[in-house]
Amino acid sequence: MTTQPAPTRYDETARNVLGGELVPCSLDPVTGFYRNGCCETGPHDLGLHTVCAVMTEEFLAFSKATGNDLSTPRPEFAFRGLKPGDRWCLCAGRWREALDAGMAPQVILEATHEETLAIVTLGVLKDHAAV
């Protein structure tokens, strides 16, 4: 089995919502706007893919019903489709939309970028933190 090197970070100085170093969200599947495993953001990330969320069946169904199908495999994009338990960098606005609908998945605070705080308060994120 051949191992691949860890993807390069976009911003080595990125911080999480707790003020610490931003840790990777997932390398299996590889997530993030820059597909480097981290919920980093930058000038080209108009969706603000900054929330490291743990997928649930309910959220995946909600996301599909609201126009963002994350569960169907798309081999042409090397995307196997997400399943419950997978971690994925969500757009902060989409996570907030799911929150308002009562469908927000849990978040990994250490892997959620501090820019998320422009959309969701730390208290709300802590209320939805994965244990």
C-alpha cells in the first residue's frame, strides 16, 4: 500500500474558533475548500467552508433536499459521497441554515475555522460540539 504525503496547508497560521491552531477535519474523505483536509478559507472561498461537521443521516437528507447533495457518489470528481459519521467542511451559512431548521450536525471545534464566528456565535457552536 502506498501512502500519500499529507496535503499542504493553505494558511499555516489559521486558528480555530477556540483560538488554537486549526487541526485537520478529515483526510478520509479529504475535505476542505482547498482539499487539504482542513476547513481553511481564503479569498476564493466565497462559500466560507469553515465548519468541520460530523455527518448524520438527517443532515445529509436535509442538505440534499435543499440543493446540495453530499451523499451521492460523483466518480467524475473523485467523490465517493458522504455517509453518517464522516467529517466534512461545511459552508458556515449552510450549517446556520441547518441549525435554523433543527438539522445542524455536530461540529469539531478544534477543526472549525475562526472565520465561522462571523456567522455563528461560539456559544451556539459549543452547544453543538461533538463529544
